[in-house]
Amino acid sequence: MNETLVTVVGNVATEPEFREAANGAASSRFRLAASVRRWDRAKEEWADAYTSFYTVWAWRALAANVAASLGVGEPVVVQGKLRIREEEREGKRWLSADIDAVSVGHDLSRGTSVFRRVSPARPLPTEPVRTAADPVRLPADPVRLAAGPVEGAAPAIPDREPATAGAEVPPF
């Protein structure tokens, strides 16, 4: 109940390691580097002051998604429970900060990301099922597709096709 919840913004410092136990429990861990930036008045520019490192632990579905989504150097936001571990190695006392992650995501203030929903494997229905919430798919415009992407335009949404001229577009 009295957990220390933290949100840390930083960069992935090590490649996420994914492990699956014999009982099927998945875990993943990576190191997170969070650098403090300060304004240097003498140089009149931003400079790194110091860097804190955290070991981020993810469990179950989050572990698999972290391993599949993150790479070294990518900016992330991690939210979770802070744990300070103390251990002794070769006669020296070591302290380390671990975060049991509840949520991990790319920091969209420093770039873009594409989200792909992951769902548990289920058998496919024999006939396609449409619900009222399903968007109506319109045929692709062959002229626009042949022309290629427009320079400076926003990237296309991967699973939607462009509407044809004069076609009625359903409201969202």
C-alpha cells in the first residue's frame, strides 16, 4: 500500500533481456539512463549534469512487449514501483535502484512511434464478423498510390487506405 511510485524519463541503456520461466512466467529487464540537464550560464547552452541508472523490470505481457518494442538509445517513459536493493559483493556494499514497471512507453516529446495492439491468439471465425464500431474501408486511390508519398506530408496510417475522390467518408 505504501509503495513509492515513480515516473522516470530517460533512454534505454541496454538491450532488453527477455526470459521465460519453466512455469511460463515472462520477465524482461533493461537499464534506463536518466540524465539531468542544466543551463550552463557561462557557455549559454544546455549541458548534462549527471546521469542516474535504473534497472527496469517488466513482467508478463508487459515483458514481452518491452522486449519486442525497445532498443538501445530509444527515449522512454517508465512508471512503476521504486525498489532500492542493497547487497555485498567482494566485501563492498552496493546499492542499486530497480523499478518494477507498471507502464513503459516511448517518449513522444522526442519522436514518433507506431502502436500495434497485441491480443491473445484465438481461432479465426469462419466468416468475417462486422460490428457497428468497425470502420468502413474504401478502395485505394490508384493515382495517389502510384504518385508515392508527398514530401512534408504526415505519414499515412498503415492500416487505413486513402479515400477515392468523390467517395463519401464515414464520420469518426
